[in-house]
Amino acid sequence: MNQDQAIDIGNFLRSKREDVGLSQAEVARRAGVDKGTVSRVESAQFTARTDNLQAIGEVVGVSLTDIFAAGGRIPSTDLPSIRPYLRAKYCNMPTELLEEIEGYLEQLARERGISFDGPLNDEDQYTTTAN
């Protein structure tokens, strides 16, 4: 993990911790890690072990995958598009609600001229010509 990734992960975990209203000491206690570990992860002073990141993530309500994605450790090509992600991540959500969310996202994509299905037919590729 490079320093930029460590900073992004630290900021992400700090934000999530603050969202749930917990102190670093309380997160550390619940995660079974030293308070200094939480502090150093949030300030990107060192790279935490995966098991510590997972334990901290569980306390603040985020998965290890989300932590790694926040730090850019998962290539975007390895991430699912929105529809399969929603269906997998929120498998217990009522189907009607998932369909409503998907409909809203489709409408938003049309309005903004974007696609949530990822680049198709090399549309993210470009070529240059020499003059």
C-alpha cells in the first residue's frame, strides 16, 4: 500500500467512525486492537494488517472490500457494476426497493449522459495519431 492509499483508507475509516459517533478508544476496544492502531491507521502513519482493518471496519459498519476500494486497492475493472453490486450487497432488501433504487439510478444516468454499466466496446480507450 502506498502513502496515498493509506491516507485515503485512514480518511475513509475516520469518516465512518465519526458517522457512527464513536471515539478511537471505543473503536479500538470493540475491534480488539490497541487505541494507537486506530489512531495510526486514521493518520496514515503505518499500514495496518488486514485482520485489524477488517475488525475496525466491522465496528464502524464497513466491509474490508469497501475499505480497500476506498484506498484504491481494488482496480475498478474488478468491481461490479451498480446493479449486481446492489443485488449482492443488499440481498435482504425488498426487491421492490432495489428496483426503485435501480430505476432512480437509471434516470440519473440518462439525465447526466453516463452509464453505470461500465465502459462498453472499448469506449474508455482512445488513440492518438502522430502528426
